[in-house]
Amino acid sequence: MNSTIAVLISIVTAFVVTALSGYVLIPFLHKLKFGQNILTDIGPAWHAKKQGTPTMGGFMFMLGILVATVVALVACKLGNFSAFSELDVTRNQQLTRLFAGIIMALGFAMVGFADDYIKVVKKRNLGLTEIQKTIPQVLIIGGYLASLIMSESTSMYIPLYGKVAFTSIPGLVFFCFFGICVTYGAINAVNFTDGIDGLCGSVTIPVGVAFAVMALLQQNTSIGILGAALAGGCAGYVVWNRYPAKVMMGDTGSMFLGGLVVACAYALECPIILLPVGIVYVIEALSDVIQIGSIKIRKKKVFKMAPIHHHFEMCGWNENKIVAVFTTVSTIGCAIGIVLMALTLNK
């Protein structure tokens, strides 16, 4: 067995497990009456027709991604092929990057689940307050960064420049500050992207593929497996979430995806690569910040509605068109990210 086969096993397994789990989870969510409550003040009025669509569907791809990762790692073991075979990184560092990243993503999923539970079961429309979400998120990020520091995984690739090690006290302080900002921003940016049927899952498919390709360029099979599982899980989820959606991922799913996207970037030692690879997430988050800032400072809106996918809805685009265009933009950004990584590794 080689790296490519392990990655293919991962993506196929994640797709199949996620897609098949919909046959069980969606009726179960219906039975529990875990339906989405649509707030027309933060989305177009016509979204009201989606009221009652089961939420917390993120459990589908969470299951698929975790199962696929384990299956692919076991396949490597049975095939006498080590998934932890990078040339310049110790096994301890590799294990930390893989499993600490997964644990971080699951931690964010728990925060998202609490938010969804309060909205759906407790019937409190706004769920957790910003501070109630931010405090556990920052604590989870702190724990993740601490695990990287303890395993001496504090180096970063700077695109087109090379690898920089942050080992001094000032360097570690910067590493932590940068990590908190990037991770907190990313998980919430992915959350913003989950606003119309099929959007977040679709734009994340090329992101997972890009991480898998970049991992193979680094001879980092374990993260290639995780990136492939991310892509396969999202593809399996889109089977059920494409317009008209039969299930929504909820904050449970979007925060898990945000955490896993960050985990893959850090495991590749290049969180900056999130700028091109996660270009859609960046645009979505910036559109919301610009809108809020403009309203507060100028008392005027820049967009008809934010995040920006709602702006295009208000301009008359249908949901399928928005998903297609945004996924194309995501794919282009991911291709740029792969090229940057290849050029950086060859320096």
C-alpha cells in the first residue's frame, strides 16, 4: 500500500459512511423534532419555508470522517505501510498534529451542539451568547496550541519563503497570539458560510482535496488521510444537504468543520495557506465585518444582506447558482494554495 491508496480509501469510506448515515440520522432527527428554527431577520424572508428542516446533521460527516480516518490508518498498518513517515518530523509530533487536531474539532462541535440544543430543544432562538461561545472556544484553542508547543511543533511554512521556527519566548508568544486569532476567525468564518443549502459542504470539498494533495507533497500520509476524509465526508453530506436540503449541519457541524480545517492547516505547518485555500470563508467573514462596521460608522449598508451569499440571494441568484459560483471560487483558491505549497517546499 502507498499514500495514494490510503488517501483514496479515506475519501471513499468517508463518503459512503456519511451518505448512508443519512438514512438513519435524518428520520431520527425528525422523530426528535430537532427542526431548524429560521430567523428571517438574519436571512431572506423566503427562507421561512425551510422551517422545521432537521438540524445537527453535522453528526453525519463527523461520523464519516472519524470512521474513514481510522479505517485508512488501519489499512496502512495491515498493508505494512506507515502513515507516519515524514522525513523531518518525529512520530510524536505527527501523532500530536493528527489527534490533537481531531480532538480540537470535536471540542468545537460540542460548543456548537450546545448552541443547537438551546435553539432547538430549549426554544431560545439565539442559542448561546457570543461570550458563552467565545470562552470555551478560546480554551479549546489554548489547549490545542499547548499540545503543539509541548510536542515542539511550532514551526510554520511561510509561502514562497520557507520554514520559520518559533522557539524563543517572544516567538512562542507570537505563535500563540497568531494561533488564537487564526483559529477563532476560521471556525466562525466557516460558521458564516453555512447559510444556504449545500454551500458550506460544497465549498469545503475542494478544501479537503487540497489538504490531501499538499500532505502528499509533504510525504505526510496521515494528514493526507484526514484531508481526504474531510472531502469525502462533505461530499456525502451534500447528497442530503443540496437544494432543497433534507438536513442542515447546524453549529454542531460547521464548528467541527472549522476546527478540522484549521487542524489540517496546522498539521501541514502552514496556517497561512488558509488565506487562498479558505478564500470563500475569508470573503464570507469579511463581508459580515464590513457590513457591521459600515452600519455602525456610516449608518449605511454595503451589501443588501450579509454574509455575502445572502447579498447575492437578494440580487436574484438562486441557491444552486450561488453554490456553483462559490465552489468554483473555492476550487481556484485551493489550486493556488497547492501551487504555493509546492513552490515553498521546493525552495
